[in-house]
Amino acid sequence: MKLFAHHVLLPTGWTQNQIITIENGAIEAITSGSIEQADTSKQIVIPGMVNCHSHAFQRAFAGFSEQGSEGNDSFWTWRKIMYQFLSKLTNDDAQLIAQQLYIEMLKRGYTRVAEFHYLHHAENGQPYRELSTMAKAIFDAAKNSGIGLTLLPVLYRYAGFGEQQPNDGQRRFINSIEQFNQLIDECFSLSEQYENTNVGIAPHSLRATNKSDIEQAVAHVRSKDANAPIHIHIAEQQQEVNDCLAHYGERPVEWLYNNIDVDKHWCLIHATHITEKERKTMADSGAVAGICPTTEANLGDGIFPTTEYFGEQGVLAIGSDSHISVDPVEELRWLEYAQRLDKQQRALLADNATPSVGQYLWQQSAQGGAQSTSTNTGEIAVGKQADLLVLDDNTLACYANSPAHWLDSLIFATNDNCVQDVMVNGQWVIENGKHPLEVDTKQRFSKLLASLSA
Ligand code: ZN
């Protein structure tokens, strides 16, 4: 297919009148040309966004935990309600929720998702005969929606530091190391059957695993794929940092780097509470910081030091995590606004080469997201996978409307969805803002939601 773009955002910046040649899901060539030489033409084309952190089932829980209890609500009370909610979910429910979510993601411009998947067992906590039964539901949801999937089965063993016994709310998450490695083997086999998918692992957190668990799980997944992505929740809450200090005598990021070989295929989710030294260690290691601005705000986590981290050439990706919001635009807006509120300054997340905050954030996050999933995505360039978005130029025409300002207008100035068409792996999955399964999926999802909350 030859796609003519009047304007396309390449790694080097906005470029006019380009023909993008796409074969077998990949970009084969990008050349100057005219509209007559192409099969189809679009006005404004940008790279698709990677969502580095998702717990799909939590989409069904969005909005259920926003009622005050006299200042006593916290991450931990939210988690209790979430556990009660997920105890009822069947395998089919999980697939439907993920399918609804992934269609919503595509419509807003996410072309790939890293699913931090920890709901493994049946409702009563018993493992399925096939350990990957719940994982298969996620693969099916990704296939039906058309989104690219990086599946990260979660290793979850303990309720807290010091190998505390899991509680009842956690029984669907728990695996021995042997079971977990078996699950990984099954997921690699499944991935071969589903296009545009890959597999990594996610040791849940330092509190839910120990050093030996992490080492064994990493060694196993790396024996199957040397570049397999490894994600971990690291320092989301101050209490987690305090518990880690009490148990190990070190802060979470500090302990991780002192004990585990962290490389560029690692993604540290919610490195919210870090010292300057920890921040520099992260940036130097080349690992990705996985930041989820709307969820971190919603749960009252804290603010990641994004300005300083970018100043140190740290790599960052964004995720929608609890799905209280499913929109990369809102994540990036909050990423910048949290810094402005904190520092009482403006236009902080940019550099001299890319002074547009919107463009800088979009490109950095898409490339960081690609790295966090070990996939050949995140940029429109020769040899990359054809994951791209067409923006609605009619809506953007109502705001600062030139290439230098388009992504600023998109991220800061409008609440309209400007994503018009979405291509994943060379296939159009959203056209004129519509997904072919959206009506049916939404109807079934709303019915399920009503029954779950009855
Ligand atoms: Zn998470």
C-alpha cells in the first residue's frame, strides 16, 4: 500500500508530501512524492502511541471508587474494593472487558498495549487445567480489537515484605515459580498463534516477590527471548517505600539496582517516590520509567520528577493502568501540568531541538513505549511496524493550526477526540473514528457492568 501524507511526523520532525510504502505490516520506504502516485491520501499522520501499563479488568471498576469516606480513602482502601470486584469475574467477563477497553484505546490513539496480567486463576482461586486460560482471554480480546499486545504475566507470591502469606483477595494471582514458568511457556506458544503479540514478565512488586523469585523468572523468560520486556511496580506509595526500608534497609529502586541486573528491557512502573540518586541511576541504566499520570493522580500516589529525569536523558513511557481515563492526550496533559503546578513554571517538558511540548511528549512517550515492549514501533521510519494515526484536521483547524502547534493543540487545547483513522501493523482498524465491533461490544459490556454491580 502507498499512503500519501500531506504532513507526517517523522523522527526528524514534520515533513510534507511524503509517500509511505507499507508491505506486510512494515514501512518499506518513505519518499517525497505526489498524491497521484499513492493508493490513498491523508492530511496529518503521526506515530501510534504505546500504552505501557494496563490492568484490563480494572476498566470495569472505573468510577466505582470515587465516593468520599471523611478523608480516610487511600490507595489501600481502593485496592480492597478492587479485590472484592474482581473476585466475581469469569474468564468470559475478562475477555469482554478487555475487548471493550482495547477498542476504546484504539479510538484514542493507542496502537499497542502492555498488559500487566495478574488475574490467573478461576473465581475460587483454583488454577485452570491450562494455566494460560485467563491469558488466552487477553490474546483473544487483542485479536478481536486489532490492537498490538505485549502480554506480561505477573509473578505474585506474597501479601507483603518478608514473604507474608497471601490474603483471600489475592488467591487468583498466586503461582509458585514452577507454575509461573509453565505459564510463561504456554504464553509463548499462544503468542505464536496471534499476530502482532509478544510476551515478557512482570514480577508484581518487591513486596509480592523476593530476590530468588525475580532471578528465576528473569532467567527463564530470557532463555526464551533475550529481549523479553520485564516490568515491575516499584515505588508507587510512600508506605511501600517505608515497608521496603524496614525490611531491606534500602529504598525500592535502590534495592532493585543493588540486587538485580536492570537493563534497557526493564520498565519501572510508578517510580514515584525516588531520591535524586535513584533517579540518576534509573536514567543511566537506560531502563524505562513507566508513568501513569491519571491513575497516579486518581490514587493520590505522588508526582514523578519528570522534568529532572528528562534533563538526564531518562526514557519514559505512559500507561493508563487503572483506566480511570483511557486517552494518551489526557495522560500527557497531566504529565506536563503536574510539573507546572509543582514548579510554578510553564512549558517544562521540551528541549531546544523540539520546543513544542506536545510534540516532544508524544515522540518521547511513543519511543519509550516501544522500548518498554521490545517492539519495533513508536516511530514512522523505514523498517518500523506501520502503527500510525491520522488526525482530524477539521477539528485541529479550530486551534493554533500549523505543524509547529498541532500536537500542542491536540494535547492542551481541545477535548474533542482528534483521532480519525488508526492503522496497526499495516491494517486500518479505526476508520472515521469507528471500530467495526464497537456497538456490539459496548452493548454487551454495559450489560455485564450492570450485572457485576447489581
Ligand atoms: Zn499497575
